[in-house]
Amino acid sequence: MFDLNEILRDNIRSLRPYASAREEYKGKEGVFLDANENAFGSTTSENHSRYPDTMQWEVKFALASLRVVDAENIFLGNGSDEAIDILFRSFCNPGKDNVIITPPTYGMYEVSANINDVRVKRVGLTTDFLIDETQILKAVDENTKLIILCSPNNPTGNALNVKSLEKIISNFKGIVALDEAYIDFAPEKTFLTRLSRFPNLIIMQTFSKAWGLANLRLGVAYASRDIIHVLNKVKPPYNINGVTQKLAIEALKNEDKKDNYVKLITEQRKILQNELSKLPFVIKIYPSDANFLLVKTTDGKVIYDYLINHKIITRDRSNIKLCEGCIRITVGTASENEILLKYLKDYK
């Protein structure tokens, strides 16, 4: 049975969060002399002299409408990386507790664990890049507070098995964080519809991929109100700037545009996969449910360096277990993909 209080760090359970000046008055109109701001500002296009909404309610209400969840079930972070870091700081005692990850996967999970002095247990993916739920649950001990899973997974590109995910969430007494950064590109549906079934589940998404707003650094976490309350206690008071909030609201009013871009990217993914498969040095292109392809080649590092020399930047994954010889290629625009293919066809 999952008990949030049982896995919370003692200092977080008793933490009195910082109360910002703007939390005491919710209105937008008035003479604001509470937060020691400089009311004059220093930009000509728009006045940015006031602190933003510390809880980002307008963005959350807009997201809640699209995702059919309550705004109180939403946390917004400075990228998903902030949500990941706060999970460690909230639930894992440094030098004592541990987290389970499933390499090859997103590298920030382990980096954040190391920063917070949390031991990392690695239960590798199978050769088909799937999770072994039996081995993951077997690796759990009394100090395992987090299991972090990525679906579709980065760098492999595939969505994880739904039944395997459900088994892990159902049989683990700690927090399961499911990173769905690439879910818009996958035929599989988000786990958001299961949120009410699993009180220990946190689902992370982002504005960086399908929404095309990586420069804004805006990540989203969905969870029970109790977990969201914890994340809000630990976060800095003004973690999402006002410009980001404004542009996110603007984007959320145009979900059709996002959906159209996703369609274009998935179409380009098929074209790119077909053309890459014709190249003599390409050994395998792994199936992808994301906006990138993991491509196994005869010599990934050499090909990566060759592309770099022509100012085409991909990601060398050849030094990662199960990804030997691989480069990860983001699906670009049609013209970007054509430039990539032109140089790869010229590669000797």
C-alpha cells in the first residue's frame, strides 16, 4: 500500500515553504509595494518589472482543459529537469536511499541522482529495448524511493509495454515517475487516464518536443494533489518566468497547430527512415515512437564526426551499452533532412 507520508523525507514533511509577497494578494490591479520591485522596468517593448504568478494558474487552467485533469493535479517546472530534481530532494534521503533506472535512458536521471547523493540502481533494458518488470521489482529494497521510466524512451525511441508499466506501478510502494516527453509522437496513449488509479504515479511531459518550445524551458508533472503539494513546497517561489507563462498560454490556444506539426514530423520520420535504410553503412534503424531515430551503423563515431565537420549535428550514442555503433538523429524539417541525406549519401 502506497503511503506518501511514509516515503517523504522528514525535513520535507515538516517544511514550511517560502511565502512570496504575491501569494498574499491574488488580484492583478493595485499599487504593488510589497515585493521590493523596481516598477520602472528596463525594456521598451513590454514592462517586466513585476514578479510572475508563483503558481502559474492561468497556464495550469489552460492545460487542465486540454488534458481533462484538475489544475491542482499539475506542477510546472523550469523544464522537466526541475521536476526530476525536486523528486529526489523530496523523497530521497542523501547517502541512504536509492533510485532505479533502466539504461539506456535519459541521462539526467542519473546526473540528478548523483547531485543529490542518491544511489543509482541500473536494471538494463532487454535487447529489444523493453523493461523487465520482474527484474525491476526484484531490485527494489527498503530504501528504494523512486523508479524512473521513460516512454517513449530516449535514446531508443520505443514506447514501453503498458502491462509491464502497470505491474511496476501497482507493486511498488514508492514513487514511479513516468517520463512522457515524446508521447505526442507515439500511437500509444498517455498514462494520464490512469492517474486516479495510481496514487504513486507521476507523469512528466514537456513543452520542448511536440509543442516546439524548447527555448522556454517549461516542463509539466501530473500527479495526485498530495504529491503536487509536496513539489510546490520544495520549488523556488518564482520558478516559471512571466514571459514563458504568457507564451505557453498562447501556444495552448493553438493545439491544432501543434497536432499538425506532429503529423508533419511523423511523416518525415517515415521518409527519413526509408532513405537511411538504403545507405550501405546503416546496419539497423530501430522502430521509433518519438521524433528521432536511433540508427546503428558500421562506425557511429566516425560518421558522427563526419557530419559535425559539415555542420550537421546529431548525437553520438555509440559508447552506450546496447547502442554500440549508433547515432541518434532528430527528425528535422524536410529541407534539414534533405541536407542530412545529401551528405550521408556522399559519405565514403
